[in-house]
Amino acid sequence: MAQVVTLGEAMLRLSPPDFHRLEQATSFDVKVGGGELNVAVGVARLGLDSAWVSKLPKNPLGRMVRNKAREQGVDTSHIVWSDSGRVGIYFLEFGANPRASSVLYDRAGSAMSTLQPSEVDWSRVFDGCKLFHVSGITPALSKSCAEVTAQAVRAAKAAGAKVSFDVNYRRKLWTPEEANACLVPMMESVDILITTEEDTGIVFGIREPSYQQVAVRLHERFGFEVVAITLREDLSVLRNNWSTFAYANGRFYESTKYECELVDRVGAGDSFTAGFIYGYLTGDVQKGIDYGTAYSAIKHSIPGDLNWATLEEVENLLKGAGSRIQR
Amino acid sequence: MAQVVTLGEAMLRLSPPDFHRLEQATSFDVKVGGGELNVAVGVARLGLDSAWVSKLPKNPLGRMVRNKAREQGVDTSHIVWSDSGRVGIYFLEFGANPRASSVLYDRAGSAMSTLQPSEVDWSRVFDGCKLFHVSGITPALSKSCAEVTAQAVRAAKAAGAKVSFDVNYRRKLWTPEEANACLVPMMESVDILITTEEDTGIVFGIREPSYQQVAVRLHERFGFEVVAITLREDLSVLRNNWSTFAYANGRFYESTKYECELVDRVGAGDSFTAGFIYGYLTGDVQKGIDYGTAYSAIKHSIPGDLNWATLEEVENLLKGAGSRIQR
Amino acid sequence: MAQVVTLGEAMLRLSPPDFHRLEQATSFDVKVGGGELNVAVGVARLGLDSAWVSKLPKNPLGRMVRNKAREQGVDTSHIVWSDSGRVGIYFLEFGANPRASSVLYDRAGSAMSTLQPSEVDWSRVFDGCKLFHVSGITPALSKSCAEVTAQAVRAAKAAGAKVSFDVNYRRKLWTPEEANACLVPMMESVDILITTEEDTGIVFGIREPSYQQVAVRLHERFGFEVVAITLREDLSVLRNNWSTFAYANGRFYESTKYECELVDRVGAGDSFTAGFIYGYLTGDVQKGIDYGTAYSAIKHSIPGDLNWATLEEVENLLKGAGSRIQR
Amino acid sequence: MAQVVTLGEAMLRLSPPDFHRLEQATSFDVKVGGGELNVAVGVARLGLDSAWVSKLPKNPLGRMVRNKAREQGVDTSHIVWSDSGRVGIYFLEFGANPRASSVLYDRAGSAMSTLQPSEVDWSRVFDGCKLFHVSGITPALSKSCAEVTAQAVRAAKAAGAKVSFDVNYRRKLWTPEEANACLVPMMESVDILITTEEDTGIVFGIREPSYQQVAVRLHERFGFEVVAITLREDLSVLRNNWSTFAYANGRFYESTKYECELVDRVGAGDSFTAGFIYGYLTGDVQKGIDYGTAYSAIKHSIPGDLNWATLEEVENLLKGAGSRIQR
Amino acid sequence: MAQVVTLGEAMLRLSPPDFHRLEQATSFDVKVGGGELNVAVGVARLGLDSAWVSKLPKNPLGRMVRNKAREQGVDTSHIVWSDSGRVGIYFLEFGANPRASSVLYDRAGSAMSTLQPSEVDWSRVFDGCKLFHVSGITPALSKSCAEVTAQAVRAAKAAGAKVSFDVNYRRKLWTPEEANACLVPMMESVDILITTEEDTGIVFGIREPSYQQVAVRLHERFGFEVVAITLREDLSVLRNNWSTFAYANGRFYESTKYECELVDRVGAGDSFTAGFIYGYLTGDVQKGIDYGTAYSAIKHSIPGDLNWATLEEVENLLKGAGSRIQR
Amino acid sequence: MAQVVTLGEAMLRLSPPDFHRLEQATSFDVKVGGGELNVAVGVARLGLDSAWVSKLPKNPLGRMVRNKAREQGVDTSHIVWSDSGRVGIYFLEFGANPRASSVLYDRAGSAMSTLQPSEVDWSRVFDGCKLFHVSGITPALSKSCAEVTAQAVRAAKAAGAKVSFDVNYRRKLWTPEEANACLVPMMESVDILITTEEDTGIVFGIREPSYQQVAVRLHERFGFEVVAITLREDLSVLRNNWSTFAYANGRFYESTKYECELVDRVGAGDSFTAGFIYGYLTGDVQKGIDYGTAYSAIKHSIPGDLNWATLEEVENLLKGAGSRIQR
């Protein structure tokens, strides 16, 4: 009976500590992450019931991934367990100017990429669900994953849930043409689109002089209830400005701009999504933008994909909590 | 025969490494710290004999705290050893913009909070003492600690020592009203007051348009020989500007302003106090301000509450040592 | 709707790595543990639904404890959240012959010790419950905890659940007389008693030439359905033999004796309890002894209080899995 | 111009520190290993020129594997670099009695498994070569790897080199029937067979009452110049006895039996092979057995697959160096 | 047959992690570095064959230094192995504003400082060599090292190789007068001089209003083919601007200026030299400046003296790769 | 006014963690140790005032060594501070059967080795002293150290103190002949000789069928008040039996034999000396043997040269404390 359901892959995330390069690593810090898992965790931490649907192998690493979702209160009872396939891995290398951080994916052959439409009972999953979230990564994993994603979107709509979608284009997984062909039909069922200007250009070919115009064009073309765009200014590898923006109901919603000292920016976009979903479901678009942006700004300071901040911290930041030590 | 004596609690300090949040910790770095211990250590490192008076339980953690004082050359022979009570703990979480660093105290029931006036032989402690230092934390620990503090201040004056006092208001320990009621009577014996504008407002209700006026008002009300105020500008969580200021002899003393890249700012105020005491006892107010500010500016770069800088480094910074690597 | 419910305190467990002594620690490994939590986790890992009832403070450490239970699939929805009190801590120092491992408790003032009878809705907790487990530590925490324990035992019986009880005498918490006065009346509701010869002597004054006779005497005096006794031979600090024994239905049940190379023996007794409960509820006394002993023998090799072994591993050990590397 | 050439896959090896289970890992120690790489490294450390032939992807992990070979002086100029495929991974979990250590393979899709017969210029590789070594793992990786192995064995013989072969049966890679079908034809070109009684039974169906008889039977069936068998007694997970034995020239060669305290036994067999090759090429069968056994006994005490011992240490052990600290 | 040969000492580099001060260290990170080794490694990583000539003791630390060179593909066959002498050590302490990073040398008595002219067969070393590089540190190590350096420079010229020289004045090793007396005669054989304005002033007494004029004066006085100068602006301890400049063929060559977030700036100058050599030997002065500056800018972000960047990364930076995470 | 004074060198001790070999180290654990410092620390921990005389360089490492002595309560006011010389280093590699642990010394050029007879005011040092302890390492460091040792022994006797001497022959420092020539004359002032059978043979040429006879012969030749001999049985690298023995007053004193699981045996002999001194000065020979053996048996389980056990723990072991976990 989760209010928010997400579908996607989670991976083991291995990163050398202390800015070491992958090639020179002698140890890896181990975390777990993946776009839709990150969203489910964020939503659960902020106070809504959430469930994450995925497929994992029956081995210690599969259990580790499940445990990390469960640790955060995410319902993992819909996970499909597999006798074959692996847990995908991504290697994350932290950089500092002028060396950008970088990711090396090693996700081929994951159990999740073998998920079949017949393996999930969506009517059970969506019982009581208010919102279903998925990103453009899930359908890119494999042909069957694309089918499952389309099936899930339809089932969510049928169950009366809203659908939110994060474009999240990954060039290692598919070409712009493939993404376009797969995603465009799906967009008609999407209520909330979350994207960046760059991804919109790549996947939908929509390029406009301003992000406001991009949002309006997306709305015009697909009829989204809400279009949300995240805006990152890379001052350097370790300092970014971060804000977001939404277009809905014919008007523009702007967030505060946060200066972030980057400990770990991976998952910030997913934190925005989680905070937006929380704010939107418990309030309105502006609350979504406010909570989403604050929650994701804090994410930049937290190691790992998952966002260990609390609702109270988000609200304190929105009230103007400063950068002085808190005793 | 310590020239400088301090009285207060020291705690185990536990902090997750690498910006991890407390909730996600899998290990803690262990340090030891506490306002008055930090001052005693600073004074000893700069070259004066110092002693630290406290109460500790007879167990490995009590010994660890004592050892860390002893390691720095602080006289620990006046510590009262207890069969009951615990070593207080504080958990420190390091943040990055926009997440401030934060402290979670777990200090209730400490052996120090049970210190009784009868347990310390102050005439022996203050034999040869030139200055006694205590902060507003010590009397806030318990009723008996308030009594011991008052007793110690009186004994120090009786022994011909100066008294320095750092307001250090802690809202977790007492209310502004309680602090005011306890501290105001004590102020008549205080020679050197160290404070911030914020604490002065909370505890003494003194709020003025400028810190200079705050200092003058404090002098007028309590007759302090020196009023020193630390001035922190939080540019971000990881970058602060730091300077200090004193009012004495009817004039204002200003320090250099240092740009600090924050590795660990805890104990910076105590380092200022230590450096000021050193400079003042071996020179004058300006030397106190100069040495105190330089020593505490360096503190921001050193892990732990204790300030491992040396007198030579303080003097090199005052001479203009740059930020280039030193070989 | 948990099949097995436990009630008790869990603590932060801090241990210096690599056999360092507490007094010389520069870092602590952080784990979470506590007798009844350990049992709930063990039962969940082996495949039964379990819930853990406790009281935790609303802070990051309270959440951490809850998270670790949740990570293992334990139902934490019955935890009482508190605005005051702390998470108790125990410091664990690993030894090697001839220095024994040792524990320093710092648990006074825990939120759990303030749990009141009015704070738990036992009828909701025990809905569908087959077995309730608690140890002698919980009633020893405070007067109100003793009341809650007695209340819980009564409620469990009323709900038709069996009650298992681990004597677990802790001399730091109460005297033998206090334990006896509190526990004897409770024993009439206990179905399964788990104990050691030593604890039985201290708490019930039952001392016999053999553990078999101890078990028979316990049965005679209190009418327990099952009496289970764990048998540890300390060959050295790092090598122990481990076996268990039960008396039920008028006969004796013996386990295999395992030679254990000790990585971390804390929680082994709780693992026995968990394995026994699993085996007994899904089979009979012999299955309880077999699974309990195998599961707890493996525990000696696993860092932390919690037992990360799986049912499959337990069954492989029972089938004779050797000590050769498994590929 | 390497005297010894080996062919095989090397993997990233990830292991949780301090006996943690894979499922509970928060960090992994990173090493590199693989049977034939381990042999090439051992041979190089003992003083012969060696080269390792493999296929690696052009990414930081591929370079890391190459670097680790190069660090030990192994010639890596024959490695085939690939735009696709991954570096295989194996996860190693260290156990203690009664929990055996265990390996979780994640090697599917490795670049090495795509190695084609056309990609290696064997005449260049074997220029000056005295001995070629490969194990039963390499042909098991893929059909093309089986072809490359057969090709390499033929080319080695043609170049006048001896061929040594370690059976190393891996049930995760193929069935006994597949192994038998592939390996039996290859055996006619093998001069030195290294195996265990267990593997000989599985792959060749040769099972005899004693290892001596197994060796004789192997010789009779395939005409090997030398049959060497490693003999491990698992006293417990952390203590093993280790010795080896050879049959050649119609007589039996026995080694000393070493009691090993196991830090890391992975790669011990490969160390035996390396030491045997060194001893045999620079002496005779007995020297091979002596050096191989001593070198591999030391391996048990060294973290990682690679054996960082030196020729001098091997010779000191053979001369009776004791277990007392060496200053 | 190395295209680039360097001569110099490498040391063990020990640094306390996480900004700890040397005095408070409980562990050291271990790296290996030394000016000319760093250059040989950089050149090899960028794609040219390189060899490093040095003298090392026959012990594990000597082997470790050799291994680290070998790991990067540097030819170590010309290293002279010694029965006496030690591996020099330098302790590196990382600072943050206003505490500069600092180095404590412990290099007296190194095996390298005992290198004798008779110990290296330069005709063999320089067979096929295009460029020989050495810095002002090598002749400063000892009288015999000064002789070996002069001998090597002559032999390089005789073999038709260019000579590059990095002034690298170290006040702990010799006085400006000693440096001047030793280096001036050597300059006549130098083709490429790499220096800073500061070192030029100290060693050659050349001080001019601009670095351009310094370069021109150096050219006029010694007739260098190229004079390259590195330009560092210390914005703070953790942020520097970095650019370089060359004078050759009667014109000035400028590089891009990079803003560097400093993880570890040690070895940046050596990386410039390596990149310059690569660019110059495979192109021209501008390519040298471009590749040298980009490669060394990246160095600031990489832990250790050695620069683990790749040619591809250098070229991407030159093409304008941004600071956004790379997936 | 220390009751016990020792004279000797202390070194930085660097050891790779987790049984890594020195050659493969990526980090070192940092400890401080040296025979006579270890003794001074042991004596202080057991409850007597002690002072340690040495010479250290004025740098962070020199201060670190001083701090570690001070942390344990040892009087460091007699240390001679030097502008030149280094802190000696020893590298310690932990082994496991059949690889012994080993030490690589890097102590040449230490400040201590330059200590001159004129630098210590022995009359001040020995004011109130009851016992002076030194080992055979100190005179072996240099000619001037031999002179200072002889001077100190004479001064101690003159001040009415007993002299204890630990032979501690180190073959890396001098030959048996040199040791004999230096030590024999010194023996006439020695009251308590601590040695092993092996060292007695090497240095004094005394070899007898039993250690009892060795002790009698030593007594006969030099007239020692007490001869104490430590007896180690190396069952394996990680398991030793440990006991001691003394000859005094014409009779033999035996200790309990302890089975030790070796975490770190370095400094065990020094712990025996410290415990013996404590027991002998506060009791008699038997108390010396008992306390010395128990204290040193515990040492085997404690990381580092220094023995962090307490008097209470020693007495508990003597009372028969077992190997079961202590709560």
C-alpha cells in the first residue's frame, strides 16, 4: 500500500576514497544507488510510504541492495528475485578542478536488465498508489525493460496514479534516436516531467533560447501537468550553484539558488524529484519546487547516492538556517 | 605550580569521517575536547605551564581524556577521580554548504557534573598561578558545578591570579535566565571577558549596533580589564573569515582578518583564548589579540579540538608566512 | 502481524579496530546491538516475520538503531519515539590470550529505560504472534521496564503466544536478589527458558553437578516446556568450543560441538535463541537445537552483534560443509 | 624474450576487510589476481623473465590489472587491448571456523573471454621461451578461449618450450564432461601436470586409494614428464597443513609439510606452480618441489593473490628459518 | 632503448591523512616520489619510452620504489642496487588556509647519495635516447652525485640527446653559492631550462621585472634552446591558478591559465616537465607548453607525486572538457 | 624526582596493517617505541614515577615521541633537544606461520646517537632515584652513547640507585666482540641482569645445558643481585608460550607459563622488565617475577611497543582471570 512507487535498477557503487583515481585505487567505498531507488528512499525519508520495484540476483550483493532500500523504510516486497544475472556496478571517481568527477559503468548483464513483463503483478503493486515514478534509464536497460516500463506506466494510469518521469538520458545505454522512439509514445501518460535543457535537446530535439521556453514547448507538445527543470552552474568541480524551475498551470515557479560545496553530487537530481513529489503530493507546485530544491541542495553535501537528510532539515533550510555550526 | 589553571569538562568527541552523516556512520574518529581543556592545552603548547582541573571516572575513557591532556604537557595532577559517572560524549558531524556542521551532545551524567566544592584543594591548585580561566559551560553543567566555579573564581582572586571568562552560552544546558542569574554575580571577579556579540545579547541582554559598543557596554557594566570579542564571517560552511577585537585601557585593539579554509573549526574560540592569555601574560593586549587570532586562525585547519600548532608557527604567520608549500 | 515479537534495548556498539585497547583508541567501529534486537534480526534472517519493540530518542542515533533493524527486515513500527533520553552505548574491546575481551557499558539514561506500560499497545503488537521473546536484561533496566516486561509477558500469553526467556544476568544492572525477586514470578508464564549454568546459579540458586540436572531442576521448579542451555568451552580468547543442550518432553537433546575461531562472539547466545525459535516453530526441539547451534556457531565468525548468516548456510553447515574455501 | 609465458584471465578482487561478510561490506580492499598472472608474477619474483598474455579493456580497470603485472616485472607487451568487454571481478569473503571463506564470481562478459585465436602472434610470444603455463580455467572461459589455449599449447611445443598445466577445475565455468572433452586432447602436449586428487577425479575420472597411485595413473595415461599434486589439510579455516608431492622419472618426490596460519590462501596453488617452475628450470624435480612448496607455504601469510616473497626468503625457509621475529 | 632518460632520487613519501598534522599522526599514507622519477613516469604515461636511473638499497623499501616506477612502464633496468644506504623519506603534511602544506625531509644517508660515476654505463643507458632530463636536486645530493650528473649530461650530449634541466633549488640541500658554482658550468650543455622566477633569482642571480625578461636573460646568458617558466598564483592553500610560459626561437609562448582545486600539488612542476617533453618531442614548443600545462593542471587533483592522468584526458582538457561529472 | 630512570633511544615505528608486507604497503600504522622508553612507560603505568632520558630533534617527529612518553605519565623534562639529527625509524612487518614477523631498522643518524656525556646533568636526573635501567642497545648506538651509558651507570650507583640492565643484543648495531668489550666492564655496576639464554651466549660466551645453569654462571661471574631470564616457546608465529625465571639469593624463582595469542609481541621483554622492577621495588624477587611475567604476557595482545595494561589487570591475571568476555 505504498503511496509512491518507483521502478528501476540499483547498482553497487564503488569509489576510491580521498580523490584517488580508479586506476590507483587500493580500496573502494561501497554504496548502493540508482535513480529510482534514490527517489523511493527520498520520498520515504520525507514521510510518504514508498515501494521500489526491481529485479535482483539471489546472492549477497543482491541482498545488500535490498537491505539498503529496506534500511530507509522503502517497501521491497515487490522485488523480483533471480537465479541468474548480476548486480550492476558503477565506479565513481571524485575529481577536483580541472579534473571532473567521472563514472565508469559496469552494468551489462544485470538481473534487472532481464526483467520481463510477466514478472510483476502491477495491480498488486499499485494498490493505493498515488504516484508512479520512473526515469529514462529503466527502458534503456533492455528491450524487455522497455516493455515493462510501458506496461507499468499504463498500469499506473489505470490504477488512478499520477506518473512522473525523469528523462535522464544515458548515452552509454542508447542513442538519441532509440530514446526518442521509445519515450515519445510513453510521454502521453506522463503527468510530471523532470528534465534538464540538455536532455530535452538530445531526446526530444527541443532546443530553445531559455529554459522557460523549453518548458513551455514541452508542455505544448506533450500536455504535461508539470514540467520541472533542474539548473546547475558548475563554478568548479567542487562548487556549484543549484536551483530548479517548474512550469505548470500556465505559470513559472522559481526556487531559491543554493551555493553548494560538493561532497558528492550524485543523486542530487533524484533528490529533487523525491522532494518535488513530496511537496507536490502534500501541497502544490511551489511547495514541490521549494522542498525539492532544498532537499537536493543538501544532497550535494552527503556521501552516497541516497539522501540522508530529514524533513526537519529541509524545512529549516527553507526557513533560512545558516552555515554556522549547530549545537 | 602551573601559571595558568583552567576548570571544566572534557568529552570524548566522536565524528564520522569524510562528511558522513551521524545516521549513516560506520566508524567514528575519536578525539578529546572541551573548552577549558582546549585552553590549557593551547597555553601549554605556546610555552606556559598549565594545569587542568576536572573530574573523571576511573575507567579507560577517563584515562584516555587524562592522557590526551598529559600528552600536551598539561598538569593533570589535580583531576578528581570518580568511581561513578561517565565521560560525556559529543558527536560531531561535518557539513558542507548548505548543510552546516552540527553537534549532538550526550553529556548528561558525566563524572564532571558531579564535582563537589569539597573535592578540590584550591589553595594547592592556585599555588603560583597567574591566571585562572573558566567558561560559562562549567557552571551550567550542574548546581554543584556552579558552586565549584564560584568557589574557584574566588580562590583564584584570593591567590592573586587574574580571572578570564569565556561566556560560551550553551542552550542545551540552561536557559538565558539561568545563565544570567548564575554568571552576573561571578562577573565582578572576572578580569578578562571573552565573548561573541550573540552570547552577550543572550546572557547579559546587551545588544548594540556595533561590537565596539558591545565591548564598551560590557566594560561599563562589569568593569572588565579586557573585553575580547571573536568575529566570524561564515562565507560558507567551508570558508570563514576570522578576526578578533579587544577593548581595554579605553582603546580598541583590532586583529588581522584571516581567510580560513575549514578543516575543523571546533575549538577555534578556545585557541583564541589560549593565544590571548599567552600574549597578554608575556606582553600586552595587542600581543594577546595578535597571538590569539593567529593561533586560532591556524586551528581551523587542524583536526580535533586541540590546537597542535606551535609558537614558531604562530609567529611565522604573524610575520606573513604565505600559503605556498614549505620545504 | 509478526510471528515473533521481542522487547528490549539496543545500543550503539563502539569498538576500537585491530585489537586496540579502549584507552588507546583513535577510531571506533560502529555497530548496533542488543539481546532482543539480535534475536529479532536472527529470526527474520532465517525466514520468519519478526518485530522488535523498544523506545528510542528522536535523533540520528535513534534513527540509526531503527534503520539497522529495518535493514534486516524486522518490523519497527511498534518502536516508541521519545523527545528525551539517549541511545545507550557499549564499548567493546577485543582481546587475545591472556587478555579477555571486555565490555564497558555506558547505558544509563537511555530512552528505553524510561519505557512506560502505557506506551505500548500490546494487543496490536501481538496480533498474529506465535512467540514472544525477552531476556532478563529488559526488566533490569528500570522499574518501569520491569513493569512493561511483566505486562508484555501477560499480554503475550493472553494472545495465545508462547513466551521464551533468556536469563542473561547482568551484574552491572542489578543484584542476584533483585533479579530473583523480579524474575521468579515471571517464570510461570515462560514456556522456553534459555540460560547458562552460571546464570541459573546466580539468579535461581540452582546449582547441580551436571547441566542435565540443572535443566531437570529448572523444569521441575517452573514447569518450562523447554529448557535450553548453551555450553561454551574457552580454549583461549580466540578459540572456543560451542554446543548446546535442551531438556523437553522428559528427554535430553544434544547438539554437535563446533570449534569456533572467534572473530566476534558477542550475540552468539542471541543467535542460538533465534535459531532455536526458528527450528522449534517450524519443526521440533531437536530442529531448534540443531539450527540454533549451527546458526550461533557461525555467529562467532561475523563482526557485529547481528548474525548475517543465511538459512542456506545454516543448513549447509548441518549437512557438513567443511572449512575449505567455497568457490 | 620471456623464459616463461603464461596465458589467462586476471580479475579485480574485492574483499571486505576484517572478516566482514560481503552482504555487510562498507568498503572493499582491492587486489588483482588470476591463476596464470599469479604464476607469471611468482616466476618473475623468483628471478626468471616472464610474460603474461591476456586481453583487457581500454579503461582504468584494465590499466590497473596491467600495472599490477608490470609492477612485479612481468612483461605485459603481449596483452591484447579491447574497446569492449569488462574486467571480471571476484568477491572474496574471509571466514573463520566454522564459516569457510568463499568466492563470488562476477566474471561473465570479460574482455578476456572474447580473446580470439587471431589476436595473438604466438611465434613472437614464444621467441626464446622455455616453458609455457596455462590452467584449466582459461579454456573454460569461452569457446574462443578454448581455441586460443589449444593454439597456444601447440605453438609452445612447436617453439621447443615445455608445457605445464594446472587442472584447476571450476564448476561455475563448465561441467566435468565439458572439461574432460576439452582437456584430454590437450594433455598429450603437456609435460608437467599440476593438480589435486579432487580435480583429477572430477575431470579425468581417475580416483585411486592414494595420491601416489593417482600420480602414477596420470603418468600412465598421458605420459606426463612430471605429475605434481598439492596436498592441503584443513585443520580449521585459519590453520592448514600444506605439502606437495611429485612423480617423475619413475620415483616419488615429497616436500616438507608446513603448518600455515592463514592470512590469505588464495593463489597458494599458483605459487606452488611458480616455485616449481623456477626450481625445475634451474635445477631438478626435487628443487621444484622444495622451492614450490616453500614459496607457496609463505603465500598463505600474504594478503592478495600475488606472492610478494623473495627468493632469499624461500631459501631461508628451506634452511629452517624459524617463527621468531627477525631483526 | 628509452627515448627519454632521467636521473635522480626517489623517496618514500609519508603523509598523515585528512589534514592531520605530522605531530598528531596515527597513520601515514605511503606514496613514492622524486622529481626525475615523476618526470619519467609522466613521459611514459603520455606514450614515450622512458628510463629512470637511480641507486636503491636491496631491501623491501628499495624494491617498493622500483616497483612503483615499473608499474607505470618506466624502464628500471639501469638502477644500481646497493648493500648499504637507505631509501630517503619525506614527510608531507597537507594544510588549509592559513596553514600552508609543508615537507619534512629525512633523506640524509640515502643509497642514491652514494652513487658513483663508475656505477652507471652511460653509453648503454643513452642508446637510442632523444632527451635526458635531470633537476638541480640530483647534483645537490652529494659530491659524487654532482659528478655523476655532470658525467651524465656530457654523455647525453655525446649520444646526441637533448638535455632538459629543472633548476628546482632546495635550500635544505645546499646554499645558493654552492648551487651556482655547480650548475653554471653544466648549463652550457642544457637545451631546455625549466624554472621559476624565484629559483632563477636564487641560483643565477637573475632578477627582472617580468618573467618574460627573466626568460630572455636566461637565454642570453646560457643560450638555451627553450626556457620554460611555471607560474603559480596562490589564491589560498587549497586554490591556485596555474599557467606556464616559454621563450624560444625569439618568441613567447603562453599557456591557458587553469584554476586548480588542490588535492595534492606535489609533483605538478614535474608533470609540466613531462608534458612539455612529450609535446616538444612529438610537436613543437607550443604543443609542449599546452600539453605540459594541461597535464600538470590535472596533477593538482591527483593524490601522490605521480600523475595518473592519460594522454586522452590531457587532450580532452585542451579541447575544453568542463567540470561536470562525466558518465 | 623519578623513582625509576631509563636511558635510551625511541623510534618511530611504522607497520603495514593487516599482515601486508612492507614492499606492498600503501599505509603505515604509526607507533612509537624503544626498549628503555617502553620500560619507563610500563613502570609509570604500574604506579611508580619514572623518567626517560634521551635526545630528540626539534621537529614534529621529535615532539611526537616526547608526547607519547608524556601521555603515559613519564617525566620527559630531561630529554636533550637537538637542532640536528633525525628520529630513527623501524619498520615492522607482521607475519604468520611460516613467515616470521620482521623488523627493518632505519635508525642511522638519529639525534640520540649523537648524545654526548656533557649533555645530561646526571646528578639532577638521579635525585631521588631508586633504580636506573638501560639496555645493551643504548651503548651500541655510537661511541658517545657508550660513554654516556657508562657515565650514567656510574652516576646512578653514586646516587645510591640500583642498576638494572637488559642485554638485548642487536647484531645490526655491533659485533659480539664489540658488545663484550663494552658491556663486561659495565656489568660490575649492574645489580639486576635481564637476558635470554641466546644473548648470554652471544655476548658473554656463557652457554650451559639449562637456563638455570646459565643464571648461576652469570651470578658467579658478575655477582649480580638478580639474574632474570625470559623464556619464549614459539609454537608458531601467532602462538607462543611465555614464562620467566630468576636466580637470586641462591635460589630459583619460576613464573606461571602463559599461552599467548600474538597480536604484537614487540616490547614484551621490556614489559617484563617494567613489571619486574615494579614488583621488586614494591616487594621481592617473586613479586617481580610474577608481576613482570603477567604484565608482559598481556603485552602480546596489545598493539604497539607500549603496554597499555593496568596494575589492576595484572593483578586480576595473577588471581586467575579467565579468557571469557568481561562485562
